[in-house]
Amino acid sequence: MTHPLITFLKTPMAAPETRTLRRMRRLWMALCWSLALAVLLLPLLKVLLGPWAAFPALLLTAAVVLHGFIYFRAKARADDAFGLEVRP
């Protein structure tokens, strides 16, 4: 007889990643890396764009927040549906 805690720990807690969720996760990570790059290159952007140098970082920040909200909501829905699924 296996202890219930051991059984619980062996149970997968997240849904298998679909192609769409994988694409969304990779896009979110790319947006995060792009935002980090935009912040690191801010001195160069300041020379090139002048007072508009922070605009790319601002747009990327908005994109990261919006896409992150959509992605994490979709991921949570997939995980909840997976958790409610009856498995043998």
C-alpha cells in the first residue's frame, strides 16, 4: 500500500503543453528578453532616438503584461481542465 502523499506527489499537476501554449510561452519569453535588451541598450537608443528612447521599452512592457495575462490565463484554464479530467 502506497502512502497517499506519495501518490499525490507522483500525480502530474500541470496539463501537457499544447502547440498553442508552447508558442505562447515562447513568445512571452521572447518579449521578456526583448524588454531586457531594450533596457540594456537604453544609452544607445538615447543617442539614436533622443527623447523617444524609452518608447520601445514602454511598448515592450505593455506587450509583456498583456500577453502574459492572456498566456497565464490560458495556461491556468488548461491546468484546471486537466485536473478535473477523470483518469483511470
